[in-house]
Amino acid sequence: MGTQTSDMEAGTHDCGHGSRLLGLLRSDDVDAAIEAGLMRYVPCPACDLALAAELSGTQQRLSMAWAARDRYLARNARHARRVAEREAKRAPVAAERKSPLPPAAAAILARAKARAAERGGQ
């Protein structure tokens, strides 16, 4: 935005500013128009009505597009968070994989399995 002050900051209005903004838009230089103060532009009663209407429509379309982009980014962030939560729930918990049996019963079961394996191998 540079060191220049906008019309609103200086307290004056330059009707030619709207024409310059419209020229930037018509040359498809939207970024330059935004930097030149497109979104802060407020026409005065002496400004050309067609020019003011076109700039106002462009301001509204840009505002709607920016709001849609913000909603899209928020949606993607929510989706990524939900996927991460879902994956965290699905991940196996290896550290907490304990036998549901009491230790003494687990030892008896292990011995019985070992005997059964010996018998099956003979």
C-alpha cells in the first residue's frame, strides 16, 4: 500500500480515484486495485453512478469470495481434525495390551498351552 494515504485517511475525496480503480479492474489487475484501496472506496454524491455501482458490485463480489474462502479453509481444518481424531481412535494401543486374566490364571493357561503344544508335536 506504500506511503500514500488513502482518500478516507486524508479526509478528502477524489472522484478520479474511482476511475483509476475501475481502470485497474478493467485491465484485470485486481491485486493492484485492492492495494490502491478498492475495498475502502466510498463514492460521493458527485461520483459517476455507473462507476460507483460497478465498484460497489466488485467490492461485494470480493467480500463474498473472501468469506467463501474462509469457510472453505475452516471446513478443511475441521475435516483434518476429525480425520486425525478418527485415526487416533483406530490406532492400536500396544502398551496397554494386558491379559484380561489375573496373573495366576494367565500363568496356568500358559503352562496348559505349553503342554498342549508338546503333546501336539509328538
